[in-house]
Amino acid sequence: MLKKLANLIFECLQLKEIKHEGWRMAGVPNPDSVAEHSLNAAQIAYILAKMEWADANKCASMLVWHDIAETRVGDMHKVATRYITNKMEAEEKVMEDQFRDIEFGDDILELFHQYEHRTTLEGVIAKDADYLEQAFQAKKYMEIGYRETQDWIINVGKSLRTESAKKLWEELQTTGFTDWWKKWNLKKIEATEIYN
């Protein structure tokens, strides 16, 4: 069992090497990794769950694992998935292999089903968080010059289901990706710091 878990952890590390390929279609030469996306999506899921009075830990857990199959099948952008008969079925098969003989494997598969099919409030929230993370990332890319990413923002807005996600998406429209430090003057340097 320990060997299987050690191998799973090494496989999880592979998500750091896999880039979000859809951004390349918009001209982004070095897009974020699937691991980076998963972390931020899990954080957003936790926030949305708190806003929606849902199980925040369950929502975040869904997003921690939702792209694990990409270690074996890679990340496919929407153009590629037009030609794949059943991407979700392939990912589920991968996950069944990944979690076979792991004590908590069925728990992760159940979380994946709730996320993918949106059968629970937490599944709906997790899917919204996955989309919302992409909208926030698109906004950042857009503001640094990759204008084609605007399509992601628009499409996400059409796909969100929870009121909290819709409100955050609206707020995204008027918030710049550097506002978090600029508006609070966090970069302010005291004169004494310059000379020390």
C-alpha cells in the first residue's frame, strides 16, 4: 500500500509539468500548469462554498483531484476535445486505474462524479470554481496583452450556475489583476527603507 501511495504522489507531481494547453490557442507561450490551476480552483471552491453555505472542504477536495487523470492523458483544449468521443469516460477509466487498491480511491471517484455531473450542491460549486479560475486567469492574461483570452471570460459567464460565482464573475469585470496590491498601497516604500 505504501508503495502505491508513493507512486501516486510522484504521479501527482507530474501535474506541475503539464501546461494548460487552451491558453496556447490564445497565444500565451508559457501558460500556467494544471497543478497551478488546480490549486487556485480549489481555493476558489472553498470561497464559493462558504458564500453558498456548502461543505467547503468537500468542494476544495473535488478541485484538488479533478484533473488528476491529465497525468496520463494530458490537457486537451476545446478544439482537441471536439474529436474525442468521450473525454469524461477516458478520464474516469484513468482514475479507476490510478486509485485501484487505494483505500480512499472510491471516495475520490465519488467526488469526481459529483463534480463532473453536478449531482450535488458541492459538485455545482466545484464546477463553477473550475470555470471561474479560468476566467480570472484569462483576465490576467488579457491585461498583459493576450486579448484572445477575453473569450474565456465571456464563456465562463454563460456557464456559471451559483449566484455567488455569478457575483464574483461580475466583480472580475471591474477588478484588475494587480488591484490587490495597488489599491491598498502595499508597495509603498518608506524613505528609510531606500537607504537601509
